[in-house]
Amino acid sequence: MRGFAHRAAHGLTALGETVTEDPGSARNELTPKELQIVRLVREGLTNPDIGARLFLSPRTVEWHLRNVFGKLGATSRKQL
């Protein structure tokens, strides 16, 4: 499927059209640290627990989660 999308995007670009990323590929936009934090959230850990495990402050974990929510369009931890 990705091959077809790549060829279609290439063809559209050749015609002068602007091609944007697939909105479904937001997971590819997450940094490795954000992915690590999301995995720990899915395990049910709190921000202080995640921070202790990753040697980060709870506020830093919160900052990463705000970025993740924005990138994925999520509004709660349950949606992760």
C-alpha cells in the first residue's frame, strides 16, 4: 500500500501539486523518548513513576505528554 501512495505522491508532485504526509503516520513523528513515555503510560504508570524510571522530572514527562497529545490528537491518557 505504501508503494502505491509513494508513486501517487510522486505523480502529483510532478504535476505541481503539494503532497502532505499521511495523517495516519503520526506515530512516525514521535521521538524515541515520547514513544518510551507512551509505552509506560499504557502500562498505567503515573508521571512521577515514569520520571523515576527514566530519570526525568514529572514536569518533563508532562511536557513530553503534551507534545504527544498534540501530535496524535489525543485528549486523555486512555486514548494512548
